[in-house]
Amino acid sequence: MERRLWIQGGLESRKNISIVSKKRYEGKTVDEIMYEVNTFRNVVIEMTVELSAVKPTREPKRELQTPDNIEFVFV
């Protein structure tokens, strides 16, 4: 499953930390968790995204985007 955040052309996502329920998601694969994040509401308790500026601003083309580094933390 493709994992991306849509961010404006001048910013790039370096790291995405999503906090999810340990009781509900421990033992599930990243693809299973991502499916629920993209399908259901209130799955992620808290999300922190580290951004960096891209100079010059890149065009908003899908092929210029890089896959996100998504990390799940269980609490």
C-alpha cells in the first residue's frame, strides 16, 4: 500500500509518527494499520510530522514526491 501525505510543493515530509492504540493494533502489519487509518475515523490518536523546506519549490507532480517514512507508536 502506498503511504503518502499530500504536502505543498515547498515542503517535504521527513518523518511521520502516528500514535495508535496498542490494545487494538499490536500484532497487525503496517499494511493492515494503514488500511484502517485510510478507511476508518479516529484510528490515529496523535500524529507528528517533521517537515523540511525544499528550495526551489518543486512542481506539484506525483512523480516528484517521495514515499513517506511512517512510523507507528503503540500506546
